[in-house]
Amino acid sequence: MASSPSGFGALLHAWRDRLSPADAGFAAVPGRRAPGLRREELAQLAGLSVDYVLRLEQGRAKHPSAQVVGALARALQLSHAERDQLYRSAGLLPPQDGTVNTHVPPGVQRLAARLGDVPIGVFAADWTLVWWNAMWSALHGDPLEVPPAERNLARALFGDGPAHAALRPMRSERGPEAFAASIVADLKHAASLYPEDAQLDALVGELTAASEAFRYLWATAALSPHVSEQKSIRHPEVGDILLDCDVLVVPGADLRVVTYTAAADSADAGRLDLLRVTGGRTAPAHS
């Protein structure tokens, strides 16, 4: 399929101009002249360099990968039809039926962006992290520091690569095996729903070969609803922080919205407030 870099760049620019910074989770700044997102804001949301976004808009960067197009579509809060248009303008086939959905509906992104004081991560059916806010990064570490293919909770639990290394120590009130079993059961269910998804098939094959615990749970874990539970996360700057974890399912999208909250005026709420101020770091981040 022939690509159309100039068409792709024009779409990026037009859709960037129309997206409200508030809907994308950015605070209003007095005297702001840009009608929509700044280029650096889009780059931040999509996990790309500002220079690469500029080259894409100008048509100087050609043949963006499906992963890059998907990240831009989520960052721009495109509808399904617009997402497919963006893929085609890049010379790519849009995601096909029968594969795991990684598109986060605009309404879900707007809702999550308005809850900026709550750590929120959005996961696909295979527990790949596809969207997160700044508080999620402050609590769990910046997902951009992990290769995109490694941003998967099953890989973090059962693999031995960057995802596992980046996972912060966590205790669940249901115990470690119950939590792990629920993730594997979800993965089994996803494999039955999306038999044509090559990445999901590869993930299951990789973890089956690498982990005895995964093989055992794959054979025994039964699907069950996610329930609210308390989790203690060991943060390198604020220490142990006990939070209520909830998993909300997005109807019709097969996405899981994971949130962490603490009771008002509690010590753990104070730790969350500190993370909100510092971004999870004791010193300012440098670009």
C-alpha cells in the first residue's frame, strides 16, 4: 500500500490543532496562543521525540510504524474511523477484527484526564499498558523508560526482561498467587476471543517457555471478576504506600482502567500528594 506522508502530516497537524489541552490532561496556561495541542505536548503523550513529530508533520519522516501510528491515534483521541484514516494515510492497514483492541475511546481519555490526581492506567485485553497519566508514572515509574513491547503486566510478572526489572515491589491483600492467577486467566480468555492476534500468541508462547509458574496457572487458572482490593506498593522515594486498587471494564472496548486511590486525610493520601508534587522524584527531571 503506497504511503502518503504529506497527507499523514496534514492530518496530524489538523487533529492536533483541534484537541483541547484540557481534554488531554494539560493545565490551562494564560496567554496560550496555540489553538490545540503544542507539538511537544503531542510528542509527550505519544512517547515520541518532538523532532520526530515535526518531521512527520512536514512529511520528512516517512513510513511510520503501526506502533507509532497507534500511539499518535490514542494521543489525538481519534474515533475508530479517524484512527483507520490515519493508518491508511501512513500506508498501513488499520487493525483488523479478531485482534486485541488497543484503541482508547476519546471519552475514556477525557474522563481519565480530568482525574489527574488519581494514578490511572488503561490496559488492553492482554494486559498491555496503552494509556497512562502522570500520576501513574509517579507511582509505578515512567512506562516510557520501558520498551513498548515490554509494557505488559504478564511480562512484568512472569518474564525476566525490562518489564520485570521495572516492576516495583507490590503486595496484594489477596496474596501474590491470586493476583497472578487473575492476570493469566484474563490472558487465557483473551486468547480465546482473539485467536488471530499474532502478538498475543507470541506473548503466551514466550511466557510458557520461560516460566513454570505461568505454565501452571495457564493450566489451572479460572476466569473470575476483578474485585476492589488493597495493594501496598514500595516506592523508592516515599516508601510503602497502601492504596485501594480498582479495575473498571470499558463496555464494548475490552479495556481495563486501573485506578489507585487513598482515603482522604490518610497518611497514604499524603504520600500520593507528595508524588503529585514531585512526580515521584526527589529532584526535578532533566530533559
